[in-house]
Amino acid sequence: MAWRVLEHADQRWNVSIAAERRPNSAHWNLVFSFRGADPSGRSLWATYPISSSSKSALFAQADRISNDDLVALLAAKLG
């Protein structure tokens, strides 16, 4: 299930979120999965510059990220 659906470069992208904690770190990092909506769609992961010691606080911060910011992150990964 997609967390959000975005449009970029005439393509629809399903966006999901995840929290990642690296070894020897007490903080969770926010990561987005962008998947093309068509069956042969491309898929990529992008780390967003937000971290927190609480996974739930991290997801609450993610809810406040605008679609425009997510499209910019996607465009940077594609570019």
C-alpha cells in the first residue's frame, strides 16, 4: 500500500516510508521508497535528512513533508 502517490515527469510514483537505524547509532533515519506505478516501473530508495531516536516521532515528522519536497527528492535521485 502506498503512503502517498506523486506525479513527476508524466509518471505516477507510489511512495512508501521506512525507518533505518545504522549499526552503532541510536537514531533512526527516514528513507523513502519510490516505485513506478506501472508494472514495469522503476524502483529506488532515497534517504531524507531527518533522524530521531524515536521511530514514531520520525514518522510523525514524515507526515509534515510536502509533496513538492518529495518530488524534489525523487528528481534529484533520477537526475
